Amino acid sequence: MSKISDIFEKEMKVINMGLESFRSSMEHQHVKVLQVDWKPPAGGNKKLISALLKLKKISEEANKEGVERIINSQPVLMDVKKAIDVIPGMHKKMLLHAGPPITWERMCGPVRGACMGALIYEEIAENPEKAERILSRGEIEFSPCHHHSAVGPMAGIVSSSMYVYCIENKTFKNKSYSTLNEGLGKALRFGSYDKDVIERLKWMEQVLGPALQKAVRLSGGINVKNLTAQALQMGDECHNRNIAASNLFLKELTPYLLKTDLSKEIILKVFQFITGNVHSFLNMSMAACKSSTDTILGLKNSTLLSAMARNGTDIGIRIAGLGERWFTAPAGEPKGLYFPGYTREDANPDLGDSTVSEVAGIGGFAMAAAPAIVKFVGGSPSDAIKFTSEMYEITVAEHRDYQIPGLDFRGTPVGVDLCKVIEKGITPIINTGIAHKNPGVGQVGAGILYAPVKCFEDAMEAFMSEK
């Protein structure tokens, strides 16, 4: 019979779970160690662990149905119209904004700046000072884009005269909307409102919108999902990198633009605007994602994330089985790259509805498909793979249509599960633009961050209180 002392006379091979300092001590003594990255579920919180055990049982079937709804959605660009003509509940004294509900008093600088610019554009105010007075007196109604089947990047401001992409989900027949993209730098969505910004918005209303309307109507509909799937094969992740997708969209649109009665001069200007704006595809992509993720809103017992959005003050999430309720936390601070002359001190907290991309399984979740994205948001190509790989830990499926060449054509992670987020302590990754904290300045950089865990913990407690 061997003695316990015999163990110490043989070569030891150690498996260490937990503190890495134990591994270091073993290695210092020339012992082979395998470090296991293990953490107790839900950070060891007994209340949350108990909730997880119950929720996992009741949510499994609902989550299977929910993720199938997202994957099977077929968003198609059917028209381009003025917001007031198509967005439910829109009126001339209303401004839609990104993120969960917020009042003027709590709005951050870039959202205030975008609201002021929108009033100047709509000719409700002659200058920023008058616009600010009107807004502060409560003469304008504020409402989240998400409450009106819409989404907006960064500040997300939508006013009545703006043209919007009209997306129809052909599978489920629901519709969604988003404004046309202005381009990078000084733009209304980043809080700028100078003369050039307003003139560009007017040109988009008077020339770009009507031109796109004619071409899209002639096309009979442009399948945005197909364009997204192709772009992921070409180096985009369709949130902060849209170069391939924008070119694919223009290629699809070109024959129909040429068939319109538009002059060559107008067609040339439309071409120049789209080719000169690498984010032309972003807004219609966001609306397409919105039409896909809205299909699970209110799905009984589902713990899937149905929306995630930021207004520069708060970040809010919605969970499918909890309907239209928002669970909020302070908006985070992106870590990334800044334009020359700007630093982290200039940055506003995270904002925008564009995280609908991640909810639908692209954007930050598909960064492994777009290693070049790190040049824009910071990091290395290996980081892009790391971020995507991590998101498989908190999702329930892999997308059948959105695939990543660099991962042997593995489907993107899709269907963020509240239970998995709480259990593993991993929250959704977000890649994003960065706006200056003061109104009127514009974009100052781009970066990456994780959503805060608090809003997920609050959602978990709310879910359990109803069971």
C-alpha cells in the first residue's frame, strides 16, 4: 500500500483553480501547473445563484424561440421617407433621441447640442441660444427612438423633416426606421450645429433623401441582411467599420439611380456623398437590426436581451420577457483612440442606439471578422478575436447567416442571455464613436467598453420578482 508521503517523491503536476499567485508559487518551485480560469457563478452571490437556477429552467425554450426569431428575420429597405410621414407618433414639436428616456435637465452636452441643431434645422429657432431657451422651457417633447420603432446613432436625434430609411422585416412584417448618415467628424449626431452641419442636413432633405427614395422604390426593396452577410466576409463588422457594406449598398443602388429621372449632376453628388462617407450603411444596418430584435420584445419567459442603448448619461437595457421596461446604469467611458488635439478629458460618456448592432449579433460581437477595426478603436487584431470569442460565453446561439472567415466561418454570437451574463460576470462588448462632452464640438475619437453589470443585475431581480 502506498503512503501519502509517496506523492511528494514523484513529479507533481498541479491544476490550480482561482488565484494566480498560487500558480506563481508552484512555478517558482519548478512544478508544472495548469491554470484554470474559474470564478464562482454570479460572483458567489447566493441570491443571484438561486435566481439563476430557477430562470434557466423556465427560459430555455423561450430563448430558443427568441434567437430563431432574430436569425430568421429578413430586413429589407423598402422606402425612404420623411420621419413625420412614417414614424409612429411623430409630430413637429417632437425630437426623438438615443437611449432610454431622459429629460433636458439630465441630457449630456452632445445630446443637447444635437437638439439645438435640430431646432435650427427645422427653423423653429434662429440660433443656438434661442433653441436652448425653447428646449429648456419644455416646448419640445423628447422621446426615445426605441419607443417609436426607430434607432439613431450617437445622440440619435430625429426631427420631423428628416428623411429616414424604412425597413420592413419580411418574415414578421414589423417595420423600423433610422435617419440617413451624415458622415464623420462635425455632425449633428455628435452634437455639432454649425452652419456646415445645418446646410448638409438641408441638402440631405432636399436632394439626397428624394433621390434615394426614387431609386429604392424602383428597386422593389434592397435586402439589408444579405448586404450585411457579404460585408462580414469582406472585413466589416457593420457597426464602426462599414466600408465594404457601404460600397455593396451603392453597387446595389446604382442601376436604379441611373433609371430615375434625376439629372447627372444630382446622381454624381449622391455618388460622391455615399462614396465619401464610409458609414453610409450604418444607419440602415441599425434599423435592420432593430427590426430583427423587436421580434422578441415581450416574449414570455425569455431572458434574451432585446435592446441596449445609451443617451450619454445612462445606458439602458430591455429584456425580452420583461417587455418595454428599461433597466439603467450610468453610461460608461470608452477606452480608445482620440483625434489629434483631444484626450480622454474631452470625452463624453458612451451614447447612441448603435448597440442594437451587438444585440443582433454584429458590431462588437463580430470584431473577429474585422481585424482592421482596431486601427479605429484601439487594440490589436488578436484583441478583435478575443472580444468575439468572449461573447460566445454569454449568447445562446451562433448566427447561421452572419459568419466569420477568420474563425473557420463560425457564426457570430447572437442572443445575449441575461442568465449567462450574471452567471459568468461577462457583459456585452461595445465598440463606439466618442463625442466631445461639450455641445457644438463633434466627434473626437472612437473606442471600446463593456456594458455595466448593474443594469443586468437589476433586470435579474425584476425577473425573479415576477416569478
